Amino acid sequence: MIWPVSRGLDVPVATFLVRGDSLEQGADPAHDWLLVDSGAPMHVEGLVEAIGQVLTHEKDSLRYICITHGHLDHTAAAPALLEKYPECKVVIHEDEKPFICEGLSFRTLPHDRTITLRDGDQWEFEHVLKFIETHGHTPGSASFLHIPTRSIMVGDAIMNIASVPFWSRIPCISGPLAMSTCHWGNAMQAIDKILTYKDEVDTVFPAHDYSEDGIHIDKVHDFHRPSTLQSKH
């Protein structure tokens, strides 16, 4: 799902709704669903409604909201979705938890509805979404590798919008927006790290992307020659 960031500034912000399992041929459909990021404030009503139109089976349930980072344009619908789906929890890097649970910014979420992860931590749906630390844009930025489709959702670690002017709508690969990035050096290393997953990833999906189809990882490599991280291990 792609939503404009505001009515005055038409910058897309993506959310991704995925099944909680890879659907094998002949198997019953999975009824567990996972959401990656939850949009900006003006998206809340539309996003909740759109998810409800997909989760129509009586067994369907939104199990987790996987947050790439705590900025408001990625977290706004989380409170409404937690209210609608009582079994749902938020997955986030532990360094982002103060921003979503302790009132450092925006509306807070309950501690008991969050699960914090770091690289290598196991969680219930790790066979579908692999959690990868890609901090730099924020202290606890993370990416989620969707194993069945060889796709990685990177939040703001990589962008694919025009730098100036925003309204030109011409895709242009870049790092995160500098003025909202807490550590530029770490942000560049995060792109290095994403590129170390080339054997597992075909498509990179930024949260802000005019193409709507994502970016082939080779194009990200051409934009950003990895210089720091040589291995993901």
C-alpha cells in the first residue's frame, strides 16, 4: 500500500501487508498477517479500513506490526490497529522503544504490546521476515527481509524520490533525508550492510519510493559502492 505523506507534499510512504507464512501449493491459506510500518496520521482511517478488507476470513488476524523506525509517518496507525486486533504486537529495535513507548515523541504504545529485537534474535515469524539492524537514520532503524519474495523493506535507510524538487516525481536513489538522520556515517554503513544480503535479495523496497515497484539491488549497488562492511556475519 502506498500513501502520500501529506496533501501538500506528495511524497509516498509505503506500508506492506504480508502473510505470516509462505503459501505452498495446495496448502490452506495462512491466517496470520504481518504489517511492515503503519503510515502517517492522515493514513490511519484508510489503512485500518484497507487491512480490514483483506483480513476477511473469521480466522484472519493481524499478529505483528513490524516498525522500521519510530518516526510518525511510519507508526501513526499502530495504536488504532492494536485496539482493533487484541492479539497484535509491535516488533521494533530496542533502541526505538523509548520513542514509541515512553513519550519521547508522538503517541505512546503500551510496553506489553511490544517485542524488541536485535540482530540474530529469534522471533515467531523469522522464517518469513528476517529482522536486520540498519541504524543510522535513527538509533534503532531496522529493515525486514521478506524471505519468500527475496525482498527487503528498508524504511528510510534508502529513498527513491527526487531530492529537489520533491514534486517532480522522478525516482532518484539516495540515502535517508539528511535533516532527519541522527548519524550520517552509520546511515551509509547501513546501506553497505543491506548490500551484503545480495545473495538473498532481489528487490529493495524503500518506504519513500516514486517507482512503487521497488529497486533491484544491483541498482542500489551502482548508487552506493559498499566500502565498510564486507560481510553480514
